[in-house]
Amino acid sequence: MRTFPFFETLGADIRFATRSLMKNPAFLVVVVLSLALGIAANSTIFSVLDTFLYRPLPYPHPDKLVVVWETESAHPDRTIPPPIAELVDWQKQNHVFEDIALISFNDTASVSGLGEPRPLRVEYVTPNLFSLLGAKPILGRIFLPTEAQDRAQAIVISAEFWRRELNSDPQVLGKTFAIEGVVSTIVGVMKPHFAPFYGGRLDVWIPINAASSRYSARIDHWLMPVARVKPGVTLTQVQTEMDVVSGRLEKEYPATNKGVGTKVRPLHEDLYRFAGQALYPLFGAVAFVLLIACVNVANLLQFRTETRRKEYALRASLGAGRRRLIQQLLTESGILALSGGLLGIGLTFAGIKLLVALAGEFPNSTEITVDARVVLFTLGVSLLTAILFGLAPAMQASRPDLNVVLREGERKTTTTSGRLARHSLAVAEIALATVLLVGAGLMINTIFHLQRVNPGFDVNHVLSMDLQLPEGGRYLERVPGGDMEKTLPSVTTFYQRLLEKTNVLPGVESAAVIGALPARCCPEFYSFVILGHPAPPPENRPRAGYSEVSSGVFSTLKIPLVKGRYLDEHDTEAAPWVIAINQSFARKFFPNEDPIGQQILLRYDPYPVDELRPRQIVGIVGDVKHFGLGEETPPFVYAPFIQQPAVFPGGAARAHLHKALVLRTPSGPISNGKNLAVSVKQALAEIDPNQPVTNIMTMEDVLSASLGDYRFYMELLGIFAGVAVLLAAVGIYGVMSYSVSERTHEIGVRMALGAHPGDVLGLVAKLGLKLTSIGVTIGVALAFGVTRLISAFLFGVKPTDPLTYAAVALSLAAIALLACYIPARRATRVDPMIALRHE
């Protein structure tokens, strides 16, 4: 007597299914590859979603970590970082937090003392950040509360920096080098891949003191506050407490805190809420790919079921019940799905590498991997696909016609329901592929529109590179007793000498410096008043983009002059201060008068500090796409870098220290770009041997990089659409091939009665085009609704663009005809005598 009959039966089914599938290797390969592609695409996107949205933050009790932002009554939906000085008040007045810390966004800082000068990726933090997060170093220690000084500082380095730059030296603790001219001592090495909070490469953490007089002004907004909530305290209680604290501070500091509130969010939600907006549409796209794969496999299994009807009838006649037949067929489906899932896991590793490569510097890219959650997800998807594509054929096979066994010589026929099922599955594949093709087509159209946008300057034959003078040492010093910084005359001297040396380099037509490189940098925004015009209230002052430039920048970039004159070498520090404005500025603020000769007074927002001298408008230049090709051009002003004050509030001095160098070369491709960069570095070393040069790129590459998000979506959707079309073509080919095989007798009769090969070709193609037309029609209807999910990524094209839909329809029709061609050509070669005897 059998002890475990179910498992013994299952084992027999597995052995039989394996032998049966191995007898048809072509069928096995097509099915497993189809499933593997669909499953791998889903697992790849799921692994990214898991990293961002589903996996808890890698800190103790991550649900207790929150971010506290400031809000303004005029813009309640907008959140901004609070001033550093606010942290001290929050720490004193709240009763809901165990601790509060501050951390900057990823920044760059120049380093000297480690060989060739180069920038480091740094984060500025209050010393308590690591203890708040519960993070422990692998070497040394974290910051002490007293370690936050201006002229000598302790630093913690990343494990990657330790390995890459210091060869994993076990004696690294206590070593020193200079960051931004400040002597820095290594006190700890953080664990690998520790990068709070936005990922990317990080080298060094630098401590800052929130209670320092340097940050006493309540206007310095550049750090993110992170807090740990006390046990038992809810988010609602935290928000209520911070509302009370905000009310107190508004009364205590009415000049800076009027109308200022707070917004508390869970840290995980605040960090990665953007990920869902970008990734869920892609997850929907890969779900379509998997559905197409399932439909394709279901269609192939349908054909397999038709050819094995006699086998099922014979098994039923020998006593196999309906449940037994369904179990056998589902076992085959399960083996196929499991094989596809295992291969899909292997393809997921390649998919993750491809995704990260397409996305460029992807946040937390080192954390994206195939872990246990991804494997479980993949196995779950495999099980689901086994049910999806295996159930319908299994149900059909479980109702065999026993009379088929008795009529061995009967010519094969297919029921109307079976034929309808196959055609319906083919139509579904085409419809789903249509949606993906439309999405990819819209993104391709977007890229074409963006590439046709006039950037406002001539991008050809221009090489660019970034320069970042350190915020300390020989270029800048702190003003005692306040949040002011004094730039030294050496800043102007540095850039003047750099221009003198680079303008005479071989292969350089002209050289210039600009504070905000078009399409890459984020320019400063200053508010202003127009002298002689009614002054608006301080909170309603107009704002404009701002960039310091050298006099030759307009000729080097070939920015057209609309009216007046360019900035030139006569605009010295002793001369009247001047600016050039763009056309958007002129249209918005001088719609009915001539702006030339008008004067404006700039303010260093968000600091309530005006420039000491007004600036006169001497020229109007063309609009330049500083914020990207897909963005509107705001009002913008250009000021000579020579005509700048000595003292800046807060971090406003960075705009004076940081510049991009642009070099125009003779006509033709920049073939000597590397040699030119080497020449610039040599010239730079003569001025300041500790100054690094970064981001050496042609302006064509800069503009191309500015399309990163658009290109990323286009390439991914293009890949998914390509897989979908391939699967749909296989589906159409399978339907037409089986249809020709099924109608061999009919085709033989037609050929015997005088039908021409063209007539047979038309007969087969007609069915293929009919199925394609129905599928495309359904797909277009679906696309009208689904493509709205990517409307935020479109530029110059609507989700209902008729040209894109027409191109997709024609492309699918051509692909369907191609898929029909081989079966149709085979049909035209049928021998009528053989076909008439076909069973």
C-alpha cells in the first residue's frame, strides 16, 4: 500500500513532463526564453523598488527616524531646509525627540596632500549624526561633540575612499591632509556602502557646529534635519509639538520667522517618495512584457494541446480522471515556469547592471542586488505565470473526445472555440505590445523635440571644465562675529591669470569663465528692485537667475547680442557696475520701455543683504537654456566676475569661487580635447598646484547629459517594447504556422483547382493582418489611458500624438506581415497530391 500517493504521483508527473518536454527542444527553448525575459524584466525593476520603497532603512528602529522641514505660509506645499541656528532652538524646546542632527546634500570639496589635486565628495554633518543613526565605524571612532572647528577638523572617511585612495592602510587613523585649505585628521573609517541618505559616491564626512557664531544668522538654509522620535510618541504628536515650537520662534524672531511653520515626514518617505513616481510606470511596463510572455506561452501550449488530443483521450479512456489530467498539464507548466524563473534570476543580474549603466550615477546603486526578497518575488511570479499560461490549456485538455481514439484515420480538425482562443491570445499580445511601442515612441519623439531646441548658444567646438577654489586658505576668510565671508583679491587674480594663460594655448580661439555652465549647473537666484520703479514688499521682490562671467563669455559661447553691448574689459572693479540681461528679463520687467540704462539693486537671497552698489543694464543677450533644454528660460542676469564685493553673506561666496572654464577651438571635431585639458592643467599648476580640474566635457556632451532622465526612460521603454514586439511576432508566427498546418488539405484543394501562389499568400496574410488590426485597435485604446502615466516625462509631444500612434500601427503591420511570410511561403509550396492525402 502506498504511503504518500500524492507525492508519488507528482514525482511520476514530473518525470513524464520532463521527458515529454525534452523530446521537443525547440518548443522548450522558446517557452523558457520567453518567460525568462518577462520574469527578469520584472525582477530587475522590483529589485530597484525593493531598494528604495520596500526595504527598511539600515539603521536601528528606522521607523523612528523623521525629517523636519520648514514651510512658508505663502507656499504651504513647499518645504525648505531650516537655518542651522534653528536646530539649537528645536533641541532646547521640543519634548518629542531623542536627538536632532543635520546633514548636507552631497557636495564637493578640493583636497591637497594626496597626490594630484582632485575634488572629494563630502557631506557636512553635525557631530551627533552617526550616534543618532546608530552607525558604527569599522576603524576608529565617530565624532565627539566638540569636534567642529573652522581651522582644524576631525573627519570620518568612507570605506571606499579608504580602499581606493589609501590602499586600506590599517594605520590610517591620525593621518592628515587639507580639505578646502583646512588641515583634516582622520579619526574613523565608516562601514562599506554607508551613504546617508541619497546614495552615490561619498568620500568624507566633515563636522559642523550648529551653535557656532558662524551660523548664528537665521537665514542659512542648506542642511537637512534628521531626528529620532522618542519611544511611544506618534507622528501626529511630533507635528503638534513642532507647530507649537514654530509659533514660539515666530514671536521671538519676527524678522526671519514670520509665517514660518514646520512639516514632519518619516525619513524613508521623504528620501524615496520620488522613486515611486519614476519607477511604478516602468513596473507597469515590465508587467506588460510578462503578460505578453504568458500569452505567448499560452498560445504555444494551446498548439501543443491540439496536437496531443489523442494522447489525452487515450489516457482518459484508460481511467485518468479530469483532475489527474489537469495535474499533469499544470506540472508541465510549472516545470516551464520554474525553468524560466531560474534563468530569469540569472538575467536579473545583467538587467541590474544594464539599468545602472543607463541611469548613470544612480542613487544607492551599490545596494541594488538580487537578495532573498527578489528571489522570492521571482519564484512567486514564476508560480503565477505557471497558473496564468497553463490553466486554460489544462482545462481544455481535461475534456477529451474519446471518439478521437477510435477514428485514427480522421483528418485533424480544430474546434471553433480552440481557434477563437488562439486568435484571441494573438490579439492580446499585439494589443499589449502596441501600448509599450506607443510609450517608447512618445519618448523617442520627446528626445527628437529636445534635440531640436535651440540652447541659445553655439555648442560646437567648445570644451568645458569645472574649477572650484577652496572656501578657505588663500582665497577666503571668515568675518568674525557673524555669518559673513570675505573673498580675497587672490580669487580675481587667479581667474585673470588663468584666462591669460589659456587664451594663448595652441588650438584655443578664445577662453572665458562662467559661474553657471548652461544645461548643467544650477545658477544662483537673486531678488532685486528696479531703481526708479515702485518698490514691491520684501516678500514679493522679483527674482532672476544670476551668473558671474568674464567679458569674453558671450563671444566664446556665441550668445547673440540683441541690443546694447556685451560686457567687456572696460568693466573693471573701479568702473560703474554693470550687467547684461536676457530677453526673458527684458520682456517680463520692461515690456513697454527700453531697459538699456536702467539700474537694478541685487539681493543675495535668502539673505536680506543687498549689494553695496546698483548695477546698470548695458546689454540684452539671447535666452540661454541654463536649466535644461526642456525647461522654460527664466529672467537671467550676467555680471562681470571682476565687479564683485569683497564680503558675502553666508554661502553666497561660493558663486564667486566656483567657475566653469569654456574654451572655443577651431572648426572641426575636438580631437585634441585630452591634450588641451592637459595643457590647461599645466597652466593651472603654475598658478595654484593644489587646484583640481573636474568634469572635462565638450558642450555637446554636456547637453546630451542634460537629457539623462528623458534618455533613461526612452532607452528602458525601448528595450521593453523591443522584447514585447519580438514576443508578439513569435505569437503571430505560431498562430499562422498552425493555421497553415491545419488548412493544408484546404490549400491543396485550392492549388489543385488552379489557385495561384499569390492567392495563397493573400489568404494567409489576410488572417495575420486581421488579427493585427484588431490588436492594434485595442492597444491604441489602452494606450490613450496608460501613456498618461509618463506624461510628466514628455516634451513637445502629447500622450495622444497621432503621428506616434500611426507609426506604431504601421510598424506592427509590417512586423505581422513578416511573421506571416514564412508560413505563407510554406503554404505556396504545398504539393496538391500530398495535401489531398493529408490527415
